[in-house]
Amino acid sequence: MTGERPPSRRWPFVLTLGLGLGLIAAPAIFQMFDRAPKGRSMIDSFAPYMTEAKIAGFQRDLRTIDAAVVESTGHLRPALVSAGTSATATAADSPLLTDFQRKWPAIYRDMGDMLDTMHGDLGDYAAVDALPPFDLFPWSFVAPGVIVAVSSVAGLLLANAGHPVRPAVIALVVVGAGLVIAPGLFDMWVRAPKGGHMIDDFRPLMTQAKVERIQGYFLVIGAGEGTLRAEALPALAAATESDPRATAARFPAIARFGSDWPGTSNRMAPMIGAMSDNLGNYAAVDALPPFPLFPWFFVIPGVLVVGLAAVASRRPEELLEESSTPGTSASPSTPGANP
């Protein structure tokens, strides 16, 4: 059909240009350049504590303290009261020791729940730690976005000049395919949801109120330990005219608590400090889009880019033939022909 112009092939490049610009803008829209490095810092800060051995050690420390509290209330206090001296009576009713014994069940439950949560998230933490560095995450959108945008502009220029658009199409297909397969290469389909689960689990832990409450626990425990070691046991030994070491041997759980406490506090305090130092980093990561969605942020643009590139690669005459109605180009019937 003479004089008919072939359909335009420019619109696929216009759409891919929009996708490329969207990929470039995404990190700025979600503040990834600021938030992603903070996520990396948080992951690194927790690395010394998110291990099976470390958390199991903390849990043993709590059980040691719990055994000492049980022994102090069930055995030591009756012994102090029965000794009948003013020193043992004062030690038995010490406000610091009483406060420790009264608050310990809630402390034990709260800190135990925290450690159980951390232990349950060891696999999730390892999955997040195995993802590409968070610092590079924004660039995983910007870099392909730039290539898609530049290739789209090149495709438009080639189409306007009547030249083959094959080079631009190839570039778009390569980048689009890369976006589609990237989540599989980095196991993001498995790791990203685990990261989201860990972020959800840590939300009750990573608050200023929670950290301050745990820091207060150390003061209560330390005061109780000091009273047991420096007041209660010496008072009982003096009242019974016993060797201090023999008196301590009567209460092995309390003795172990006293010997272990300096190491326990020195091990736990840095972990609580890491929690305090990373409250802002956690908030930044929590403000990112949900982790399970991140693989789709690559796959959906990738599929669209490949599909639009495939449309742009079609020859104009092919598009014209497909858009023609069948039979419109048929020759008119010969006069006199049989119906």
C-alpha cells in the first residue's frame, strides 16, 4: 500500500528511558545512600555477638545468676536469720540484696527472651550478612539505570535517524536480563525475607527504653552480687566462726556467681553497648522498603526492559503486516468470475 508510513518504534525506548530514570532515582527516593551504609555498620557491629557460642555463653551466665538467686533465698537467707547476730540480720534484710532478689525473675525473663530472639535469628543474620555489601546496594540500582537510560536515548536517536536500533536493543536486553537473574545469583529470594524477619524480631529490642532498662539490670545485679560477696557471706562466716572459704563452699552457686560476675559483665556490657550505639542505624534500616520486596525491585524492571527491547527490535514492516486487517490487501474479483 503506497504512501503508508510504518508504525513508530520510538515508544518502547521512551518507556525504557522512564524505567532507567526510575532505577536511578530509587536510591534517592528511599534514602538508600544514607540508610544502606548504616545497615552495613549495624551488621558489622553485631557480628561478634551473633554466634552460637557467644549467645550460649550468655545464656549460661544467666543460669548461673539464677542459681545463685535461688540459693540466696532458699538457703543463705535462712542461715543468716538463724545465726541471730545483728550483722547477719542486717545482711539478710539488705535493701540491695532484697531488691536484687525481688527484681531478678523479671530480669531473667526479659534478658532470656532477648537472647532467645537473637539465637532464633542467627540464621537470618547469616543470610543478611551474606548479601552484597549494603554500601553498594544503591549502586545496584543506579548503575543498571544509567545503562538503560543511555541505551534508550541511543535507541531513540538511531530510530529518528532511520538507522538500525540493534546496538541499543542488545544493551537493553543484556541489562534487563542481568536485573532479572541478579536476585537468583545473590540468593535474594531466600536471604531478603530472612533479613525482613530479623528486622521485625529486633524491633522490640532496638529501642532506647529497652536498652536503658537492660543497662539498669546490670546495676541491680552488680549491687546484689556485691552484697552477697562482701556482706552476707562474711557476716555468716563471722557469726558461725567458720573459715570464709568453708562458708563459701556451703553455697557453691553464690560462690560461682561471685567469681564469674566480673567476666559476665565484661562480656555482656559490650553487646548492650553495641545495641545502644546502633539504635539510629537500626531505625535507618527499618525505614527501608520491606526486605522481601527487594528481589522484585530488580525482576520487574528487568522483565519490562527485556520485553520493551524485544518490541523495539521488531522490523517496521513486520509491525505493519501484523496491524493490517486480513483480506484488505486482496485483489478485487475479476469481472464475470463465478461467485
